[in-house]
Amino acid sequence: MAYVIDMSTLKKEGEFGSKAWGEACAAAAVKILKAADLPKDFEWAFTECYTHPPARLMDGGREKAGYYIIVKDGDAWGGDGEPEEALAIRGFHIRARWAAICNQSGAFYGREGGRKRREGQQALLAAIEEYVGRKNPYGEEQPSEMYWPDEVSGPLMAGSEEGNGLHNIAAAMQTQSPEFVDLPVTEMLVPIFEEMTDQQKDDFLKLLAVEV
């Protein structure tokens, strides 16, 4: 089956959370949603904001590491950042610490891989909670309740079992971030905290902005 985005045409755009990568993700999503022939009165927005990013990703006076999509008035558009205009619209709005999801966002998966990724992330959180002695040390407060209706989830997730879908498109355009090159990771590229050296643990917690 032919999908809106041909994976073979994609190239590496930049690190997870970078301006170039986020703009490319937004452009792909907009292309998919414009092809979906959504109802003219349908409104929805998407934002992903990555907190505590490495300074190199914020060059040029960039204020937020993340990207957005807006569907409104029969049109769809998106780009870099986390604008108030997008946050004001009911949708799928996420804030997460950059280091908590960076590396595994480069993994390709369908439903089963998604389950493995979630399990890896739960194990990572549990190991860090035990290490620092408190609950949820890097959880971010979410902007609003998540709204992920069929009108957008269908098109954006189309083909995810065959390697397509927005998360796989984003992964295809993501380059490796240097902080993760030598870390032990799961099959879904989630860092394995228990297998890190003491120095790696310290460095990773600093990257997460978690106080020990």
C-alpha cells in the first residue's frame, strides 16, 4: 500500500528535539493531515516540548525545543516551538525531559515494539526512583488532558505495523545524540540504568536534570 509519506525518500535531518528535525516532523504530519480530508470544522492541535535540552539545540535564540501542528478552519500547519495558539486548542500536548525520551525515539516499531518501549521506560523510571530515593523525579506536568481522536490518529498512525506512521517517520529523520552512544540500551533503545557505570549514571542524571 502507498502511504502519504514514502519512507525511502526521508533523510536524516538532525538530533531529536533540534529545530531542523522538529520542522521536518511537523511538515510530514501536516502533509499527512492535509491528505486526510478532515471535516472543515475539525479543530485539533499537537505539541511536543522537550525540557532541559542540551544547550547546542537552543542556538540562535530558540526558546523551546519542540514542534507543533495545528488543524483549524479547514487547514493544517505546523513548525518549531510550543506556541500558545496551539496549546489553546484541544489536542495532544506533551512535555517531557529531553533525555528521558531522546534515544528511544530513534527506534522503529509497531504495536508490539511500542509495548516493549513502554516497559523499558517504566523499568528506567523504577531504577532511577530507587537510586535517588523518591518517586517520579523527572516527570513533567502536562499542559492539558490528551485528546487523540480517530480523525487524526488514523492518518498519523497509518502503516505503523509496516514501518510507516508519524513516530517511525520521525525516527527515520533523527540522528544519534552523542550522550547516548556508549550507554547500555534495550532493543527499543531505552537506556538501561542498572547496567550503567557509576560515571554514566551520574552523567545521565545530570542530563535528566535530576538532583541526587
